[in-house]
Amino acid sequence: AWLQNGFEPDHAAMGPIHDFLQQIITTAQAGSGIYQTAVQELVDGIRSITGQKPVCMESGSGRYLTLGTIGSSSFIDQSIEAGEAERLGDEGFVIRKVDRGEHVYIVLAGKTEKGLLYAVFHFLRLLKTGGLTDQVDVTEVPKYRLRMVNHWDNMDGSVERGYAGQSIFYRNDVLLSRSARVRDYARLLASVGINGIAINNVNVHRHETRLITEVYLPDVARIADIFRNYGIRLYLSVNFAAPIELGDLRTADPLDADVQKWWKEKAADVYCYVPDFGGFLVKADSENRPGPFTYGRDHADGANMLAEALKPYGGIVLWRCFVYNCHQDWRDRTTDRARAAYDHFKPLDGRFLDNVVLQIKNGPMDFQVREPVSPLIGAMEKTNQIVEFQITQEYTGQQKDVCYLIPQWKEVLDFDTRIKGEGSTVKEIAAGLVHPYVHSGITAVSNIGDDLNWTGHHLAQANLYGYGRLIWNPELSSELIAKEWALLTFGPNKAAADTIADILMASWPIYEKYTSPLGVGWMVRPHYHYGPDIDGYEYSKWGTYHFADCHGIGVDRTQSTGTGYSAQYEKANSELYENLETCPDELLLFFHHVPYTHRLKSGKTVIQHIYDTHFEGVEQVEQVISRWRGLEGDIDAERYRHVCGRLEAQLENAKEWRDVINTYFYRKSAIPDEKNRVIY
Ligand code: GCW
């Protein structure tokens, strides 16, 4: 992946920096294993980039690198300005050249060892991408405090919505706690700044319910040790009905004293094994999972009960807001799944303890190719929130089709909720800068498995890499992230990296074009969620409808004639979406039901837009294939061929979507394509 070794070293490109890379001066660090990790990563990284192993010493002179925490050596402290340690906080770092006559050195320093580790990875990244000069002076502080990944891995080794093989954590109900793969994953995550991981599926089944018991805790602890050395805290998903399912109690009522006591004991057990355990991730009263509703209690009762148990140890509860009625009668036109999270949680603002964090999916429905931003984000002033993205490509091509998601997440982060006037963007809300949250940040469902290339489709690695980079610094452009990834992964060939970045940048718009139009979503094969099935969910219980008939298509979510969802936004946004004239084209069918002849802002009718985009989508996949073919010989043959294979399959998928969608809407509307192309 992007920590890949073995490219030909380019000494010339390194220029004067090269002189600094032969000696590393370490400092006497008390601290945790993270310092050892940092030194090791620096040594290994330099060796793999330059072909030469640097020497580690405790003192020296001339040109060298030195790394340590502030306060651990006078050489380091001399490079730090007054007040800088405070500004760096627990995770920031500096990389800076210092010239003191006999000593000319580049210092890598953090206030903490964790900050230092991030400095090392950043240094290596700059070195490998040619971004390092001998005048280096970098200061970095992450934007978000919680920067997490979630795994939907099950103990039998399967991964829910996983498209890259089996779990790296489990096989046959056993934890793979000595696996080298887990350590490599910790390296990958730390190299892009991830600091938290939940290692089991939010749908907590029978075996996984026992992860918090002594049966599995010794193994959980071993995995936590691996991640700890890379500055990553471990979290577990828990089953709300665990007190019953483990056979200890007859109720899981959060207000029952025995239940409260039970969870307190469990928390104590967990902290015995994992002293820096992050906390519990909970999917409750969602998609048939147990929760407080069974006992006539609400989400605040449920979350607070767990929060009380974790509080003495500094743990948190990540409580998911993906709560909706998954047994809806499709005939019922008043219930709207998009409304559900806001309707359930907004009234509870102020009732949650301060170590509860609500985890909110970026869209109100479910990780579709295109959705508006969830109106719950920022809507609760007194309740901590974290935004949840999906790196695994459940609805965005399943790592068969290329779909670079950083631009999508950036759109979400840049969305201005206007909750507290202009500038109340998701980016600022998730950083706790709009409301003073005690805990906040970003999390996402990981896309890796035990496939040799981690992500099934090699290009899907860019999503995991980019996710980490983006949530460290959301000001980075999608394009810059794509180029960085390509250079790190395929080697120092700028032209090749530019082509790969172009392909990535084009991919989300292309995927959107040949799949579901204008924000209507779904239209996917039920359960699998890959490939077209327009009516697959239309008469189902899942609350995901498009309402296409012979006259028109779309979901009326307006306040005036529809479900009223649009009213969940602040006035300016609410009016923007409510009004047919101002609603952005790409979300038109999410908010409105319109005739096929309705004219978009682009000037096209809805039906012509559907035809055009579906033809274009396929043509653009063909262009991507020819651009990729141009890379033959410039990148290694194995990965070249692998991506060729995926792209050919993507073309078939795109054609299938094009023909199914165009044919369906031609038959429904009886309106011919203006350009008379083949529709079946
Ligand atoms: O998108 C849906 C998925 C489920 C998933 C659920 C969730 C883990 O289809 O597989 O369950 O979301 O986020 O809880």
C-alpha cells in the first residue's frame, strides 16, 4: 500500500536533505512504546526510501535528524518557540531545521509521543513525495480529536459489507491476536493519523456479545496492545441485550439497578485488560437490534446507563443515530425514513451525559451515491456528535467499480448548516467549534480485508488513505490527496501519478451518472446493493422509494405537500430545498416529485438528463480504461493488470445500469430520447 517499499531511490530528487538521513539522534524517553515505534518507523522508512539504513546514536554532530518529545532534550527544546507545546496539544508536531554551527539538524518533535509518531510518518511522506526541502518548517495539528474507523467484522471471519476478503481480526470465532497483518494495519492507520478503532460489527451477534467477557478479553487486550503502540485506542461494539443474552439477567432495562450494576462490572473487567480502552459503540433499536425501546425507555436512558459504567475510566459511548422504522408499509405515504434520525434524537438534546457521543451518518438515508447532509448534524447544541462516513463502498461500486469518495466527503464537510449563522459548516461542527462539544470528530466504516492488496480494488486504497488525510486536515484538496497517494503507492513517476489522480477525481461523478439519477438513490439490487434493480425496494418495508410512474418520479419531502423533511434544516437551507426553483439539480428527486418533462437548471428535461447521463457514464468509463491503458510500462505490471481487470468489469456494470435505467424510464414515460440512441 502507501507504505510500500522497494522503489528505486531517487537521490537527486532528495537533494541536500540526503545528508541528514544518515544519522539519527535519539533522546532518552521514558514514556510508552510509541517512542520505540516512532524510531523504528523512521529507521525502516529511511532505509526503504534511500536504500541505506541510518545509524541511531544518543549524541552526535554535523548533519542529522533528531526526534523526541518537547522537554526530552535541549536540542529539541531549542527549536521550539514559547507557547508552542500548548499549541501542538496532544497530537500535533513540528518538523524543523535548526542551524547551530556544529549542529545542523532536522528536529521531529511533538508534545507527546503520539505527536512525534505522526511527525515521523509525515516526514517520510514528504520525503517520498519530494515535498521536503532543507529549509523544512512544518507545524501540524489535527482538526479533529476523534479520528476513527469502525469495522463491521464478525468473529466467523466474514465482514458485513466487506469487499476485500475476510476479516484480518477473526477466523472461526477466534481472535487473530498475533497476526502480523493487524500490526501492518495499525501502521497504515497511524501513518494517516487515525487514533481510534472499533474492531467488531455494530450488529453484534452471539459470539461477539462475549467480547466483553473473560472468554475473549485476553485476546482483545493483545490486539489493543498492537494498536496502542501506534497511538490508536480500541473500542468494542456491544449488544444492548448482553445482560440477557449472556444468561445473567432477565432484562436489559437501562433503568433497572441490576442491569446498571451488570454493565459497571463489565466495564471494570474490560478496563482490567485494556486500561486505555476507548469505549462502547452501540447500534440500538435499529434494524432489529435490541435497545431501550423494548422497555419503554428512550435513547438517552440507554446511552447514559452505559456512559455511567464507563465514566470512572474515561471511556465514552458512541451511540449511533441510524434509527428508523425498517418495517414500514410501503402504502404509508406519511412516514419518511429520511426524517427518522432527527425526529428521534433532536427532542433529547440536553439529556445525554457528556461522555456520550451521537454518531450520525453523513446522509439521512444511508450512504447513497448522493444525499443531502443529515439535518441532525449540528442540530443538537448540548449533545456531543461525531459524523460517520462509509469508506467501504456498499452503495458506491463495492470496490469492483472505482469510486474515489474524498470529494463526496469534502462536500459534506463544506456544507453550511447555518445552525448558528453563516459558517456553521459540518467541518466546524465536527471539530466542536460551533457548539462546545466535549467529544467530537469523525468516524467511518473501513474498507479493508485480508486480500493481499487490502481493499479488493487497488484504487480503493485511496479512500482509506484519503479519509485519514482529510480528517487530519479537511483543507487538503481531494486532488492533492489523490496525487500523494498515487506517488506513495506507485512510485515517483509524476506523470503516472497525475493520470491516476485524474482517474480518481473523475470516478465519483461517473459512478453517479450511470447509477441512480438526481439524488433519488436506491434502485439497487436488494440486500446486495450492487447493480440495478429499479423496483427492488419499491414495494418493500425499508422506506426507500422513488415513486416513479408514467408521469413522473421523485420523493416529495417538502413541507407544503410532502413529508415535511425539508423543514428539519435551518431556514435558508430549508427554503432552498423546499423550492423547486432553487433546489439543486443533483438533489431534485430527493426533495421533489416532478414530471419527466420538468426542466432542470441545466436546461434539460428530467428524462433527457436520465438518458444523457447514462450514455455519458458508460462512455466515460471507456475513456478511463484508455487512460489507464496508457500507464502500461509506467507502473508495475501486476497492479496494472489487476486494475485493467476491474475496469473491464466496471464497464459491464455501467452498461447494465445504462440499459436497465434507460429502458425502464423510456417504457414508463414513453418519451423518446432526443438523440435517438439505442434504448431497449
Ligand atoms: O447500510 C446499512 C447496511 C447494513 C449496516 C447498516 C448500519 C451494519 O446495509 O449492512 O449494518 O447500514 O449502518 O447499521
